[in-house]
Amino acid sequence: MLDIRNITKVFGGLRALDDVSFSVPAQSVSALIGPNGAGKTTMMNIISGMFPPDEGSVSFNQDVISGLAPAAIARRGLSRTFQHLELFGEMTVLENVLVGRYIKSRSGFVASGLRLPSVRAEEKENRERSLDILASIGLAEKREERAANLPLGEQRILEIGRALATEPTLLLLDEPAAGLNIRETRDLGEMIVRLNADRGITILLVEHDMDLVMRISTAITVLNFGQKIASGKPSDIQRNPDVIAAYLGDEEPPC
């Protein structure tokens, strides 16, 4: 579904990514891991159109998307969350998900201004779909609460819900477990697995929680200092000496 070919990105004199290639199979839960500063978020920004690559290309469903605007990429079915929460805190939980539906809007400026029947029908559909998403992620009962009032774990789940509102076939999750406790991380992992299994959404996950990564991922790519040093199944990555030396920092593979 996603094909990364020879991506290089340079910021000043820093080579954040250096000739990186990997692929994400359709309907997989794939992970991109590595130490801080390895280039993971830079790669996510390039895939989602936030940054253009200096060299190389990104293909999504066999179409080159590198160089397209983020909104154009999202319309093709690729959505993401962010390492630092980007919710609208003063808006309700439901309104945050409705924002994600904007990209699916078909109504023009004039039709919206005149409140034509097609606009009212679209608004009804968007509300129903947003409520369905909230039910699927366990936040339906909090739909009228301000997003800022939710605990951190539910805020992160809400951000995933807003990304789901764009109806993605590929979802990029940038450190979704950051700041979560053990129970919240477990619940998050179960939700990611459900999204993959029940909705058929392909997942690319950037995460530092190795227990979560090894538990839910089917394929892992490892970056270090902007270069790919390993790629394979979780069991292979756990025993890869380059990964152990660069990231895991232990001669014993994680459980």
C-alpha cells in the first residue's frame, strides 16, 4: 500500500533521513522505531505531505504522492495523528470529530450559505458518521464534553477518532502511547488491532513503547541516525544485533 523509495531529507547540515526505503503491506500493522532523533517523525511528515523530500519518492496505492499537499494526500485515504496532541480543546468531543469530516464535504460555498437541502443532508450524514466513530472508540457518552477536559488517554483516542473521520485506508500514528499509563496503553493497543481487523485499516505506527510495538506489529522498520538498519518481523527485530546495539541497549531481547 505504501512504498518509500530512497528518501533523503536534509535540514541545514543535518541529514535527517539518508536514502531510506521500506514498504507497508496492505492491511498490516507496521511499526517504524528507533532512538530519539532517528528521523521517524520526519519520515511521517514526508509521507503525509508536511515536508517534501529532497530526494526519493513516496507512493500510495501505486500513485506517487510526494510533493502533494497534505489535504490532497488525505483525500486519497491517508490520515495521521501527531506526536504532540493537536486537538481543539475548546470544542466538544463530537465537534473535533466533525472537523475531520470537513475533507469529505461536497457542498460549495453558495450551497452552504443558502442552507440547501443537500447541505442539510450532508450535515446529518456527517453527524451520524461522527457519532458512529465515537461509539467505536468508546467516547460516545462524552460527545458533548470539551476536548480539553478529557484525560490524556482519551484525548489521544479522540485524535485517532478525528483521523478516522476522513475515512482513511492508511492511518499514520505518531507516538500514540506517549504519556499513557499501562492500562491506557493496553486499551490503545487493543483499539489499534480492532481498527485493523474490523475496519481493514492499514496502520503505520511510530512508537517508543517496545512492549506495545512487539505485541501488535506484523512488520517493523528500524531507523538510526537517519538510516535504515533493519526491517522484518518482530521476532527478527528483537534478535537483530544492530537493533540491540543502537536502540534496545540490551543483550537480551525484550519480552
